[in-house]
Amino acid sequence: MENETPITKEQIADIERDLRYISAIIKQKGREILSQYTITPPQFIALQWLFEVGDMTIGELSTKMYLAFSTTTDLVDRMEKNELVQRVRDTNDRRVVRIHLLEEGERIIEEVIKQRQDYLESLLSTHSQDEVRNLHKSLHNLHHEMKED
């Protein structure tokens, strides 16, 4: 690809801004959807981590969420009270307590994610299959590079 012109600073600035705005809109839409449920946005984020990664200690969840250990403990206490998660002893090391996602927590995550996906699908329905495929490929590659960095 020798004949391609280099990416400009303006293009990078535009992409960064667009990604930031898209992220904010998706987050806002997610909060609108969450308002139909009895959980808070931080609880949703915690449930989502447990849904995607599996059982975690409070320390691991704190690290993923960039929250203080005490804040995460309070969050888990409230979710446990609402029967979304439960604390379980690790079978290999009884000193370790893991947070386990319960059926109700999983149901909420699946419903909210489905509604977010439906929202995105409605927006992308006006685009061609090639545009959607290229967008998916570009976002996937960018995400992969960011994870590797």
C-alpha cells in the first residue's frame, strides 16, 4: 500500500472524538434501559464482568472496575441482598471467597445486552452488509491491538 497517503492528525482527532461520542451514547442508552430494572449502573458493570469472566474475588472485581476494595464490597453486599450474586468459598482454597453470578443476575444481563444489541441493530439496518462487515472488522482489529498494547 505504498500509494496511500499517511493518516493525518486531524483524522486521528476525528476518530478519537467519534469513538468517545459513540461510547457516551451507548452508555446513556444503556442507562435508559437499566432504568427499567432495580440495579444501578455500577451493579450492572459488576454483573457484566461476572457474566463475561466468571466467578471472581472481590479484589479481582475491584481491579476490573477500578474501584476501591471497600466500595466493591458494598456493591457486592447489595447485589447479594437482591439475590443477583452469592459469595462462595473456593473449592481449592477455602480462605478464598468468590463472587458467583446467580440466575437473576444473568437474566438481567442477558436482557439488557439484548436490548442494547437491538438498538445497535436498528441503527445499522440502514447500512449495507459491506459497511457493517468493514466496521466490525475495523473495530475488532482496533480492540485486539489495544488489548495487546
